[in-house]
Amino acid sequence: MTSTDVPTTDEGAYADLAGLAAAPLWRQYGDLMPAQPVSPAVAHLWPYARLRPLALHFSTALSIAEAERRVLMLVNPGLTDPPATVNTLFAGIQIIMPGETARTHRHSANAFRFIIEGDGAVTTVNGERLRMHPGDLLLTPGWHWHDHAHDGDTPMMWLDGLDYPLVNSLHAGFFEIYDHPAPPPRTPDELSTRQFMHGRLNPTWLTPDTEHPKVSPVGNYPWAETERALAAIADDAQGSAAEGILLEYTNPWTGGPVLPTIGARIARLRAGFTGLPRRHTASTIYHVVSGSGATTVGDTRLDWSERDIFCVPGWAQYSHQVPPGSDATLFSYTDEPVLRTLGLYREQWL
Ligand code: 1HN
């Protein structure tokens, strides 16, 4: 058919449209404009006790040079291609062995690590050496050079959180390897943490990075401080009806989330806690720091215990329960900052 031919049948008209890389909206309207969010992501739990031996297996089977980063990806059964843990975010378990170095690289995706076990590894972020201890939250904001080196004597494992699913869906992914010898540190070890640790006392001689105001200047949020913050509240605050004593790690310049795309939180759920069910458009990934309990997501019940990782997709109804006897502590991260920035955050108590 030439471009001047006029189709005489519906079928011919639809075929001609497809041939022009065009399509009839009326055949897809409901899929494109659902009454409420429809997500292929499912609620899922990854048991740490099952992942750990596999991480240890690959720590001897595969050199860190071959791997770039030795990371077990936690892939949502509904989000396998491309692999992601929830719509916008990734979770993985990284293992590094004594004597190993994961070379310096950078990516436009924002990242953080939450340390699960081991001691003695150091990550260097844009020239600042940061020592990692269990429970520490270390930031690797987008396009910051970073490497990991381990001079301790036990395997070191941590949770990696990245926003690469979001960054790649925006076609904004860049990656670069630093193929020179590692440069000497540019600042005294842990200086950013020491300068900002007290939260309400900021250094007057520094100014926020005006190009990246939504990136926290803090390299490490140490567990010792996090524990102190929770202990200071003890049983005196009521907390959130859905998430218990939920504290947000903040950017000291803004009081807002630590990264432009990722909010990170720690929660203490008291023994016997029953959260009110709700849903919100933000997706969340949880890591159990201590204790055990269950999270009901729609019709799925996720029974979690220490060190497990689980996810709650956006707009899924969920509630947490902790049995009587002992408290639970949950680290979590969320794409809520993205949804809020774009005016797309909604929540509903059910
Ligand atoms: C990455 O570069 C790191 O730098 C960790 O340690 C986890 C997961 C997916 C893609 C890149 C790291 C990663 C990653």
C-alpha cells in the first residue's frame, strides 16, 4: 500500500496505524489510566539464613575482580526483567572477605549500605575513609567515587540499597571505573560524620552543596548514635500507629531525607505491637535488625526474623505485628521522597 491509499476496512485501518508506529487509544485506555495503581511487584521475604551460606560459597568460588561487586540481588518475583526489588529500588547482599578490595567506581545511581555483620572493612567515598560496623548506615550518593577494602579477619556482609531501577527507567544511568591507583584520602577519616553527628549543631564554615541540596553531607550514620536516639525516647513517645517508634535519618542541612530518591528509617516496634493497616504509593524495603514478627501485605503474610529482608510494594495494604515478649527493630528504605517531590504521594488508612 502506498501512503495515499485509503483503507476500506477497520482491520486494514488498524494495520495501517500499526505500520505508522501509531495506536488507537480507545483500545488501551483502561490499562493506561487505571483507577488506582496496578503493580507487578509482589510482597516478598528473603531469609538471611538461606542467603548467608550462598554468599559464603561465592566468596571463595568467585574473585572480587571477576565480580566487580560480589552481590546477591534480591529480585522481586514480579520484577525480573530488568531485575529490581521494588518498582524503583534495589536490595542486595554484598560480601567482602579479609584482604579483598572492591575497586573504585562511580555511578549516577544513589546507593547506601546498611551493615549486617563483620568488622574491619572500610569504604572510601569521594576520598573520605569510613569504617563500617554492624548497624551503620553509609551513603554513596550518585556520582561519588567509592571502593571497599577489608583488613579485618571475618567475612563482612551488608545490605546494599540503590535506586538504579528508577535511574535506569529515566535513562539516566552512567557508570565509570577509576582506572588509576587509588588516590590518597582527601579528608581526615570519618570527618563528615564527626562534624554533623550531633544533628542540631552544624559547622558554620561549610555550606550546603547548592547543586545537590538533597544529598546529605554525612558519610556514616553510626549505629551507636542510632541506638542512642532510640534509647532516648524509650517508652515515652506514642510513635506511628503503623510503624511504631519510626525515626528518619536526615540530611542535616535540610532536615529532609538522606538522598534525593531514598528515605532511610529505623523503627522500634514494641513487644505486642499491632500496626494499623494502611497503604501508600511509596514502596518500602525492610531489613530486620533484631527481633521477629510478621507483616501482612494484602493476602500474604511475611513472617520475619533477625536479618531477613522483605518488601512492601506501593499501594499494597500492609500492617506489622510483633508478638509479646520482645521488641523488634526494623531498618527500612523507601522511594517516598520521589513521590513527594513529584506530588504523587498518597496514603490511606484502612
Ligand atoms: C554497586 O556498584 C555496589 O558499589 C553495590 O558496592 C551493589 C548493585 C547493583 C549495581 C551496582 C557497590 C550494586 C552495585
